[in-house]
Amino acid sequence: MKSVTAIVGSYRKGGVTDTAVDEILASAREEGAETRKIYLVDAHIEFCMNCRKCTRQEGLRRGECCIDDEMGSILDKIELSDAIVLASPMNFGTVTAIMKRFIERLVCYAYWPWGMHGPKIRNPRKSKRAVVVVSSAAPSLIARLMSKMVGLLKTAAGILGAKTTGVLFIGIAARRPEQELSRRTRKKARSLGKKLVS
């Protein structure tokens, strides 16, 4: 049985981003997958202190962080998954602060001892699949052209060992406090969920 872990960087549960992730996961479950959703807003994840202890450890496995929080257990769950979903609404032109905090902590997947000019991904093999979900108050075409969010989330997926197989970019997502997904968006989300585990 395949497994999918979704990382949700939204501050609002039940909002547009969260609902889109639910549709993706429901579709994956219909294909026989086991799914899990992690809300970063509920997780205890500290800021990276840039001490680089985790980057100086040799080997293909991620370096061990000296911060005692939930990041390690979240990464364990992701590593055991066959596919991942990374989702965030757009805030000030980029991912939310909690998603950015999560992404910064992925430095543990890089090898970067002192004296080396730049970091090198420990294991560049991409054996998982990923879907990226973004929502924006602006129209999707304009928001996508004006932001590097999709590229940032794709890079994060790659660091986590996943090749991005689909992007769901939802525009005009802030018209009402309780906005529903359009039929077209739901259909695409379900198609992406199926693609993740097929």
C-alpha cells in the first residue's frame, strides 16, 4: 500500500488550501493509498539556528539537528511515504512563515562542512512523487508569474527526495471568509491525487 503525507502551511484549517489538500488525499485514498496530513501551525518547529551541525555529518542520511522539537518526527514520516503534498497560501508574495521555517530546516539534507564553498544535496535520487498546492488572492496567472512560490516548493520537494508531478495553483482565493473550491479546481485536485499514487 502506498502512503501520502501532506504538509499544510496554511494558518486556517478548512480554508481553500486545506480543502484542496483534502480533495487530493481523498482521491489518493480511493486508489488504495494511506494518507496523513500534518498542519505546520500545530507542530512545534523551531527556527534554524544556522549552526550547521547537521550539515557537517557525513553520509547519505540527513544530518541530525541539535534542536529538540517535532521536525525530526515529521521528516521521519515523510521519508516513509511514497508521495508528498506541499501546500501553502501566498502571503506577501511567498509561502507562509511557518512553511518557510519548515523549508529552512531541510538544510539537514545537505552536506556542507566548513571550508566547502556551498552545500551539496546528500542524496539527489528522487524516488517519491510530489504535488504542490498554492492559493492566492490574485488571479492565478498573475500570481504565478509574479511569485517564485512554485519553484520554492518544488525545490523543497526535491530536497525531500520527490519529483513534482503536478501543481495546483488556485487564484482569487480570498473573496469570502468561507470560500469553496470551484468544480474545476476539485476535479484537478482529485486528478492530481490519483496521479500521485498510480
